Amino acid sequence: MKHDIMCQHCGRPILSRQTLAVVGRGLHSIHRGCYAAYAARQPWYRKPGWPVNRWRSLLAFNALLLAGVLLLHLLVRPMAGAEWLGLWPLLLAINGWLLVARLVSYWSLERHLPRQAPAAARGTQRR
Ligand SMILES: [Zn+2]
């Protein structure tokens, strides 16, 4: 018996990876269409970040992080060459964490879902 993955916002089953968003430290499964409403309902300390089941989130996160470091470098205090090397462990640790989250999300949720919704369910799923 296949167990359905439910949206933790609207309570309806999620039928495909296309409509799945895995968010937050608890890796909650919600519809992509429910994301905005779900995020708005969370208190600030539990705001979900970008959905972890998108590689784009990883890129966007790194871009922002590097932009932040560059801004600090230019505006607050220039960093010496050796200090730049000190950033790598930080980057690796954060990316490692994001990759682990992605893997857990894949094994616990994504691999149970088809890439696309079955034809019959399409249309009702797109929200
Ligand atoms: Zn939903």
C-alpha cells in the first residue's frame, strides 16, 4: 500500500515532485502553490527558507552568502588573503548541511512521488 504524502498546509495529497516543496528545518512537505500561504502563517523564528528540493535554492543561497561576505569586505573591514581561505570550511559546512537536507528530503519524500502528476490528476493539482 502506497502511502500518500500530504501537504502540511492544506492537508491534501501531493501527487508529483513538480508540485512538492520541502521546506524548513523539519523538512515539511507542502504544495509549491501553498508555499506563500504556509510561510506567511509561520512565526518569524520558524520561517521556512527556500524549498530544499530545488538545486536552485542552493545556488541562490551561495550567491547571497558570497555577496554578503563581499559587502563586509568592501564596506566594513577589508579581509587579508589568509582570511579568505578561512571561509572555505564555513562554505563547506553550510553546503554539506544543505546537501544532507536534500538527501533526506529525497529519500523520505521525493522518491515516492512520480516526476509528473498522473494525467488524470493534472489540473486539479496545479495551484
Ligand atoms: Zn497544499
